[in-house]
Amino acid sequence: MKTHTHTDWYDFLTDLGAVVTDDHVQHYGSATDEQQAALNGAVLCDLSHEAVICAGGKEAETFLQGQLSNDTRLIDAQHSQLSAYSTPKGRMLALLRLFKHTDSLHLRLPHSLLEITLKRLRMFVMRSKVTLEDRSTQLVRFGLSGAQTEAWLNTHLGSVAKNNDEVVTSNGITQIRVAGAVPRFELYGEPEAMIALWKNLQQHGAMPAGADVWALLEIQAGIPSIHPATQEAFVAQMTNLQFLNGISFKKGCYTGQEIIARMQYLGKVKRRMYLIHINTDSAKAGDGLFSPTEKSAQGTGKIVDARPHPDGGMHALAVIAIASAENQSVHLHSIEGPKVTILDLPYSLEEQ
């Protein structure tokens, strides 16, 4: 993780007792206690495993408008957005969070996709007045979740974002409200200010928690993620991105737009993302799902992301053939594997 973030921030986390493996904060002593705190209290989660790209230059917005599924013209100091980066065939290469910090456009994505995404984006810059730089080591980031967190941020930062995707910047710290059963925020800023804020929030009762805890909260909010194992596995609508304000159907052309638009207007989505529970401890992104009723050569479905749940087993997001999901006959790894239980997503899947 030292290569992913500022040394002062890394030292601060390790002094707190962070156990770091494979560049992720695994936990601070008890993963189960941290999971329980996420569901019943308040948690602070380092997001150094998420990379940050800064898109600079006067043509940055126009360039990204031609690459991503959302309308980048809508991003300003008060609004962020999710957006898919796709192949010409409409297959997702990454899911990005776009926002402005210190007047510059930033893209947040898993660090595991940073190098390949930067390389591909730079291929298409050509003569555009655009710079794309990795800012992961300069910009500290962490997540905050809990029922009391609005009041805490208002006390320490003087303001708080009220609506999903809303951005508020104060005292040099950018906060983004993200979906969740309780208030959740992504926070970005310089190390000194972020360390001071973390300490204040911890004094209020927020528990430091590992990366899996934040991923579990994302899963429960129905927010997908793309990992190396699932690159090019899904078209944006399969991951419910149209219900998360992650696709603009009114903007002009962009890479993958023809397929995404065709699926929206001419076809019918036969697969979509579900929130599921599995009695296992071994599910991961990219794992296959199977059903005795599914005849498609594509199989029944695929795990988008999965994380342990404090009540046992794992919660996951999975793209599943709708017919198989409605038959409640889906299993992990094989038709003899653990059965999948489909849970309610926190948003409607009815098309507008």
C-alpha cells in the first residue's frame, strides 16, 4: 500500500494497528467486530486500494465525454457521478466515480485497474489538450458510514452533502455522499487534514475497519464494481447502472454507446444484477453461477463482487439470467454447489 498512498497516511494507519495484505487494509484486529460496526454503528475505512486519476487540460471534459457512459458536462463542484468505461462492443472495462477536487476532474477506480485503464485512455488522447496522471499517492481518501455521521461532518467541516452523488468541499476536504442504508461518504484531501478529521471521527465513536467492510457496504447498496476478473464480462445495464444514474441516454456518441443504446431501446435486458446471499466463504468476483434450467452458452451468471457477512456466509452482487433468478434455482460454482438466495435490492428495477 505504500506505493498507493502518501507515506504519512500509511504510517498513521499502521500506528492504528492496520493489518495490511496485498495492498489492502484487512482489519484492525477483529474483522467480525468491524463488520458488525458497519451494520449497527459507524466505521472509517481507508480507500487506498482505490486509485485516483486526475484529468487535466482544457479539453479533459470533452475527451472523457467521448469515452464514458455518463454526461461529463454535469460534473461540477456540487455533483459527482458513476460512469462506465467500455469497449466498442459495450463491455465494461471499469466503473469510475468522477468528481471535482481543487477544481480538477478526478476519476476513482480500483487500483488493480489503474495501469491498464490509464494506458488505454492515453491511447485515445492523441492531440487533445488532456493530461491523465495518477494522483493516488498525493490524495488521501477514506470512507465514512453511520447514522450519526452527517452531524459529525457538519460539526467538523461546517457542511454536509445531503443527497446521493452530491459533493461538498470545505476546509480543503471533498466529501461525496454515496448510496447506503445509512449516510455514507467518500472523503478526499491532503494527509494532514485527513488525519485530523479521522482522529475527530474516531473520537466520536467511528470504528476503523478494513477494505472488505467498505466493499460489503457497497454491495448492500447495490453498487457494482469491476475487477480484473470481470473486465469485459458485462454491458453497463447488466450491472443496473441505469438505475444508479451511471448512464446518459441523451448525450452524444462515446465508446460502446451503440451497443448500450441498442440494449436500451431495441432489445430486452435478459440479465441483470441481483443482491444475493450464499452460505460459503469462498465466493469472489468472476465466479460462475449455474442453474439446471439455463440453456444459454453464456451460463447462468457471474459474481460481480462478494464479501463476508457478520451473520455468516457472504453477501454478493451477481449478474444473473432473469429467468433463472425468478426460478430461484441458482447455485455457485456448479449445479451441485451452494444455493444462491436472492435478496431485495435497495432500489427498484422497474424501467423508467
